[in-house]
Amino acid sequence: METTVARLMREGATGGGQTSWGPTGFAFVASAAEAQRISERVLSDAEAAGVEIVIVEGLAHGARIDAIYALMA
């Protein structure tokens, strides 16, 4: 995973990292088109390392928290 994230950064991602337990890495790019371009350049090496690349879009707003009340016996 570390190698794939580093490669995404070399290919132009503006930031990246890995979750603390390691099963998930991430990289930031400016657009969906840039994500596609960078992932295509890295894909064969990532697959050879057993890493799946998925392009997703972040939420454009803050989190929503709803209060949930339950009766405890």
C-alpha cells in the first residue's frame, strides 16, 4: 500500500496517506479527470501488488449528527 500511495504522489496527487491499520490508502487530486489519469498510470503496478484503486468523491459539506435516544433497561 505504501508504495502505491507514494507512486500516486509522484504522478501528481496533491496529498496522500494510509489509515493507521493499513488496509486503506488515499490520495487527493483536483478533479475526477486527474484521478482517472493518475490511476491509469499506476494501475498495473497496484494490481501486481494486490492493491485495488477506487476513485471516489468526498462530501462537499460537513458531517450531520442526529441525536438518537434509547431506553436502557
